[in-house]
Amino acid sequence: MKKFINKTDDILKESLSGFATAHADLVSLHLEPNFLTRKTKAQNKVAIISGGGSGHEPLHAGYIGNGMLDAACPGHVFTSPTPDQMLAAAESVYADKGILFIVKNYAGDVMNFEMAAEMLPFEHATVLTSDDCAVINSTYTTGRRGVAGTVIVEKCVGSLAESGADLQSCKTLGDKVNQRTASIGVALTSCTVPAAGRPTFDISETELEMGVGIHGEPGRKRESMREADEIVIEMAEAILADFKAKDLSLNQQEALLLVNGFGATPQMELYLIYHAATKLFTAHGITISRALVGNYVTALEMAGASITLCLLDDEIKRHWDSPVHTSALRWGV
Amino acid sequence: MKKFINKTDDILKESLSGFATAHADLVSLHLEPNFLTRKTKAQNKVAIISGGGSGHEPLHAGYIGNGMLDAACPGHVFTSPTPDQMLAAAESVYADKGILFIVKNYAGDVMNFEMAAEMLPFEHATVLTSDDCAVINSTYTTGRRGVAGTVIVEKCVGSLAESGADLQSCKTLGDKVNQRTASIGVALTSCTVPAAGRPTFDISETELEMGVGIHGEPGRKRESMREADEIVIEMAEAILADFKAKDLSLNQQEALLLVNGFGATPQMELYLIYHAATKLFTAHGITISRALVGNYVTALEMAGASITLCLLDDEIKRHWDSPVHTSALRWGV
């Protein structure tokens, strides 16, 4: 294992310290328990808090800032944060209109956010993201996994909260965006969790893992390596089938297409995937009117990528387009 | 070699098409010869054109837009663009105040941009970037290599050009920023050029390449793998020695610190490097007042990173801070 680290136990603290220093205009770092908040506390709004295991950066700390999250709680690499982190974060950012947790659907995260919610002295609600249509139930999950679509949920809910909406409205929008979003990933290589010191899974030079999770969990099947267009067809068909199963009409539907790198996939390849996916979805009557291409929800240094399609309506579009000022997403300000 | 590609010959066109579609609000793609321009042509300003081999994305096309480049000319992977590309780009973006080429110092790029310059019917000048202090002369270079510092040159010169400055002022600022910028990179793994199909160099699980170039060119030396703090000390000392050799004073000096990922290094590790580098430079009396951390000048899927330090003055600071609206750098708009 070759990584830019010192002691394995110090990775998180050193990395968070670097992040907080580099973005001192945007975020404040709180240690023991670990959480990050906006530099300037927002007033009189629903406070949006997310979190999860580290190793998926820029998720979630990279999305703290005006128009998106109020706080993020980072666990150790691929390990859920603990309830004391969420409680301390909530105490810090509560702004008189309740707390909304945005949680990716993994057993550890769900349990720990639930425990925190039970202890919260504030009105609260939770949006569980479950956009991964690759598999139902998985290594760390009952039900579907929450993956790159979480960024779209955080962006839209963050925008609505910024406008002064109440807790229930934020929860309702988050659930709607999640429902209208489907993702699937593919891995060409494994990642290596520093504390484990060896690759999470074995994969040969001629194979790919279709439907992989963002921790290297198994997907739908192991396949032989093939051309990008063929890989993208398989991914797009999984997404289209998922919307069909949900009875969501695709004809003349406007959509946001997110092509997300898992960590080690060059931008050239991500844009090539975007090109192939756009052609395919367009052929199915979908208009891709919003795009996001890059490393937004990673799996350490895994080579691979995911495709996420979010079916837009006027409300989702308005909240996606609204100004956002975070270290990882910024426009309109 | 596992990559998201179809035919090797089609990578560039498919990837550029995806980029141009995803950022259709910002850029226009022109094919045969290949170049990209701003969507909306700027008026009455020095036109800033850069380019070079592909595989370093977001460099250069990701920096097209208001406040930065007017056009970019992408060659094949790690291969210089040809003069017809630069000529066509110049014809397209010329806006009555001359053409400034920003060129990374590699023999092929220098030759082809020079040939284009000789044929240009417009007033023109060239800024050669050579910020890599790792080695003098290299596989593809006479003199020092131009690497991640090129982004800082493009940002500052782009800002000055946007303000209506003349060609000579833009050239002078570009040369100054280059002179006050030093970089050094380190590789943990090689990259694989698609057309070659195998890693550019061999490196074992216990080694690193100190001073590597952004095409995988050899650096200063092959070393045994070590802790991040030790790696960063060696890199920082090379940078400090370079400024000392240039007689640039560092005491109470304000600086921009860019920690750049080569493609496969997780953000967690880049921020850990940023943390270590900030401590070191601060101990040498330098104040890090501007930060950039992420994948800005990559080497395909190489695991590794570079550190760039730019010594700020009021002029450079003003142009770094000014609004920019490109797909890869955006603030103030």
C-alpha cells in the first residue's frame, strides 16, 4: 500500500486540518467529536447535516456552505460517524427551524443517525438516500445503497432550506429527488482502506465489477472488460429499467446527468462516458439539460465511475440552479 | 490496460465532444483542426491561447472562459498540438489586441507554437512556463519543465487581459508569475498512455519517483517509500532552494500554495499533504494566504501529487482573486 500518509491513526485529523485550513473562508473544524460547520452560522433556517465514512471526498465536507450543507460529520475511512458527532454538530448549527439529516442508506450510518435523532432536543427529520439501482441489499446495506445521487439531494434540499422553507418541506423535497434519481457504478480496480493495508477486493486485468458500491462492495456481476460504449449501454439500461419499475415516464423528460469518478479515472474518460451516456439517454427521448462531470462521490483511489440520472421538474431544476458556494460546488456567487 | 475507451483513435474526439456538450454554456468545440474557444467571443482584448498534449485535464480546456483563456488547442495524449490548430484558434478568437500564447516548456510544444507564431498575421507574444524545479533538461525538455504553475500563469494573465491591458503587459505579468513560481512532483505509480497500452515506467510497491514529470518522465531520484511528512519536507526544500537560487526573499512573504493531484490520489491525501506543506512553509516565515487543492494538472491516472508555491505581490494577488468563470476554476461570478 503506497499512500501519502503518516500514522494510519492520524490520517483523518491531518486531512481534516488541511481541508479546514485551505477553506478557512468557508468552514470551521471542530475536533473530538469531529464535525465541520459553515464558517458563518446561518440564521432562522432548517439546518442541513450530513455525514458518513471518510474516503468519499469531496462528500460531505466539500458541500458545506451557503446553499447546501450546514454541517458534516466525517467518520473514519468507510466507517460511520458516531451519534455524539451528529449531536454536537446539531447543537452547533441549530437555527430555530429544526434539523434535517441527509443519510446514505448504509446500516451503520442509519443506526448512528437514528440514535442521534432520538437524543436530539430539536425538531428533526431524516432523508435517506438510496439511489443505487445496481443491487437491493448489499454488504453494508438493507435495501438500496445511497451513492452519488446524494449530492443532488444535498444541493436541492440545501437550496430550499436557504429560502426559509420548513422542515417538512425540506424532507419532502429530499425524498422526491431521491425517488427521481438512479445511479449505477462500475469498478476497474479496487481501493485500499489504509487501516486494512490491502485491496478491498481482487479484480484481474481483464475484468470489471458492474454495479460496484462506493466501498468496493460487490455489484451485479463480474464481467470481462469491454469497450466504453458497451459498458455505458449496460449502465444506462439499468437506470432506465429502474425508472420504468417506478412508473416514471421518460418521454420528453428533462434530466440532470452526473458522471462521477471514483477517484482514479482521468477526466478524459469521464467525459467520454458522458458523451456515450448522453447519446443513449437522448435516444430514449430524454433531454439532458444539466450536467456534472468529475469526482464528486469517490471511493478512495478506485478506478471506476458511476452514472446518475435525475429526472428534473421545475422545482428540482430551480433548486439545482440556485446559487451555491461550497469548496466542491460553486456557482451563482 | 483497463480504460473507459472505445477505439484508441477516437478517444480524443469522443472526450472533447463530451466536454463540449457538458459545458455548452461556456465553450465551443471546433474539429479538424481541433481547438476549443469561449462560447461567446470576447471583444477588444488580448486573446490568450494555450494548449498541449491531452491527458492533463482539466488543463487546458477546463480553463477556457471569462477571466482566463480564450482558446485551447489539445494534442493527442501527451503529444503536442500542431501549428494549424493554434493558427485556426488564433483566427477564431483574435480580438484586435494581439495573441498571447501560454506554452509549457516541452520541445514539441515550443517548436509547434513557434511555427504557428511565425505564420500568425497578428501581433503576438509567448509566455513559456518552466516552474518545475525538480530537474533541468528532461526527456522532452531543454531547460525546466512547465507543470502545475501554468494554471497560476493562465489565471493571472487571463485576468489582466480581461481588464483590457496590452500584449506586452500580459507577457510581462506571465513571465513574472512564472519566475515567482516553483513546483515539484512525486509519483507513486505510473500512468498508461492509451496508444502505448502499458505503463510508461516501472515502479515497485516500495518506491516513489521524486521530481517526476507530468508525462511520467524521470525525476531527481528513485527513493524508498516513506511517510508523507518526509516526502513533503523533501519537496518543500527543493522549492525553497529554488527561490533562494533566484535571490527571492521568503521572509514575511505571502504565497499561494497549490497541492495538485496527478489523477489517482484521493482528496484525503492531497489535504494531508497541504496540511504538512503549510506547516513547513509557515516555519520558514512564509504566510500561505491563498490555497488550491485538487486535480488541476494531471498525468492521466498517475498516483502522485505536486506542490507549487507562488510568491505573491499585490499585482499577482489581485489577478488571482479576480472573477473567473471556467469549467474547472470558478469564483466571483
